[in-house]
Amino acid sequence: MKIRCECGHIIVDQRDNLPYKAHLIPDTQLGHIFEGAAELSEFIEAIGKGKRSEWIEEHFGETYPKELANTAIISDLIMSKLKTRSLYQCESCGRILIEKSAGAFEFFYPEGKEAKGILN
């Protein structure tokens, strides 16, 4: 994805671990994280009982690939619980971009030059 900052700089998001990107978790979503922890515990118990496939089907549906590694399933479980919004900081002017909805951003200009690089 490419986003044009109000200053004209193009912010590129095409890989992981970007020093100018962060994720915002609204406080109203924190409960979902704890629900995910409980489901993770259930997944571990299902593996121990030999019911891994049944657990996967119950939580992700019949078409979800059951041959995936446990780490991939855990990652999908966590991501399904997190409802985050993307945050970017323009490397050129320091503006903060907060995702309002898919592809729509609100721009904020921090005070002071020291604000650059705050997401790194």
C-alpha cells in the first residue's frame, strides 16, 4: 500500500517491521485479547487430547487447512481477535497518520522536531 502524506511524501507499506508503522489497539478491544488467550488454552488442551482437527474446524470452519503448523494456527487465532488500526509517521514531515477506516486516514502534526521517529 502507498499513502500520500499531506506534505506530498509517499509512505510505502509493502513489508513487515517498518520503523514508521505501528498498530493501535482501541481500549474497547482489549477484552478480545483475553478471549484469545482462553481459546489458545483450549487449543493446547485439544492437541493433548488428540482433537486438534476438531478444534480447528470448530473455530475456523471446515475449509480451514488442518495441516498448518501450530504456530500458524496460533498466529491466525491471535490476529482474528485483534482489531487494530494502522498508524504511520511520515519520515519527511513527522505527521502521524491514523487509520479511520480501510484506506482513510486522519493526519496529526506533532509539535517539535523531536517527534520524528517516535514509532521506531
